[in-house]
Amino acid sequence: MQIQVIKSKIHRVKVTGADLNYIGSITIDETLLEASNIIEGEKVSIVNINNGERFETYAIKGIKNSGEITLNGPAARKVQKDDIIIIISYATLDFEEAKTFKPWIIFPNENDNSLT
């Protein structure tokens, strides 16, 4: 049997922009992608702490150490600049493997989205 488990989480980052006219996705600072083990193109779930919205999109790489968290395309309607969000990705694992799997969870600074 296989189950879905949390693979990666970027916990409580500040939205730095919302670009309705971009083709879609969420742009995430490359440093945060690397630290959370999320790759470009990976499906992610977004939870907006400010308004309770939950939705899915895919990750694209932003400029390293920029702190950028920009929702693009239709997802831009679900956030406002300065909202606090959680970004989560999942993996499908064998049930026994899932029991010992340890996800990558990071806690950036909410003020500037840095890891310091």
C-alpha cells in the first residue's frame, strides 16, 4: 500500500507579490527551494494564513536570496501582498517507508523570508 505524506514545508513566509498576468505558478526564492527540497515544476499546496484559502500550483525558481514569494496567474487572486502563507509538497511512499520518512521543514524569518 502507498500513502501520501508531507515531503517539504516552507512554514509561514510573507507574500512579496501577486502577478495576475503571469502564466501561473508560485515564484519562490531559490534558497528556500533548496533548503526545503522542492524542485522547479513540483506541485505545491498553498495555505493562506490570513484568509484561509487553500489551493495548488507549481513552483518556479526565483532569484537566490531575494526573499521572493510571488503568486502568479489565477493564484494571485487568492493572496494579497504581505499575507503569510505555508507552502507544502507531498510524496507518495510505501506505507512502511512512510513510517520512518523525515520531511524537510524550514521556518524562514517572516519579515524578509530569509533563513537567518
